[in-house]
Amino acid sequence: MEIRSSHAFGHYKPGGALIENNLGAALTQKGLLDEAIDHYEKAAKMRPDYGDPYLNLGSVLFRQGRTDEAITLWRKAAATQPEDGAFHTILGDEFLKKGLRKDAIAEYEHATRIFPRGFVARNNLAWLLATSFDGSIRDGKRAIELAEQTVQLSRGKDANYLRTLAAAYAEVGRFSEAIAGAQQAAALATMQGKTDVVNRLKKDLVLYQEQVPLRETSPEN
């Protein structure tokens, strides 16, 4: 629509970069990574302030074992959109998928600062701080603070957010509250027909009843 507007020339580069990025994404889904790389690079050259090509190109390079180049691109992506909380949340998710937890935490923290009412970044950050296998990362007190904010902002209508709060309580040894929170989350998930979440919560409850905190890497697993 922008390209066909009366200011087509001025919109050519933004529109062209979007098309090149989308072509790259389609080729990535087909497993044609070398061709995808060409389109992502074209998109980045056409519009250097557009973060998506850097994000996507970094993911492809990571799959090819070019880890350092991928991380450089992800950090470049972060710099292009410093005030976009949703973008930094997605970037944090990418770091987390690759096992780069401290980088993920930095992105989630930034997202929470610039997007005070954002649910996802707060939940993902709280989950990491509550459940990470890396003891240098865990911070139960901060996890509770973030998880309580998330539940409040979402009005307690998301079972995954309640699950995160329960895990945060367990991290600091507040197991009675962890059990109550997990039971509340399970009841909500059951009502909403989310059987996968219910099954996860059943496993969580076994741990909390044995006074054992949860250790995982993703709130979705």
C-alpha cells in the first residue's frame, strides 16, 4: 500500500526492505538458507534501521554454526528499535532459544523498562529468574515482583502467568503459596481447556509438595 501511494518513491526502500525480508523468511521455511541470507542482506542494505532482517539473518547464521556473527546481528537488531518493547521481547526469546540466557535477560529487562504494561517480557523474565538451572541467574525475590505484576496486569486470566508466580514462590521457599498458586492455575487451565498446561502444573505440584523448586528453561515446556 505504501509503495503504491502518491509518495511511492519515498516509500520504495521501506517497502522493498519489507518484501526482501518476507522473501527471506519464506525461503528459510523451505530450508533454502543461502538464498534466504541474500534477501535478508538486501533488506538490511535497503533499510539499515529495520531490525527484522538482522534478527532473522542472525537466526539463520546461528543454525549454520556462525554463532559470533549471529550474536553481533542480534545486538545490531536491538540497537535499531530501542523503544519497541515487543521487538526486544522477541529478541529475548531468540536469545533464550539459543541458550544465551544472560542476553535474553538483558532484552527482557529492557522491554519491561520501555513497556511498563507488557505481559510477555515480564513473565519470561520472571520464569528465568525463578527456574534457571544457572544459580548465578536466579533471583526469586525479583521473580516474585515481576510475576505478581504480570498477574495483576493480566487480571489473573492466564494460567501460564499464574504458573510462573507459583514457581517464583517455590524458588524462595514459600511452598504453601506455590502449591496454592499452582492449584489456582490448574483450575483456570482446566476451565479454559488447556490440557497441556494442566499436565505441566500437575508435575509442578508434585515438586512443590516435596518442597523442591522447579528447574526448567522455558515457561512453555
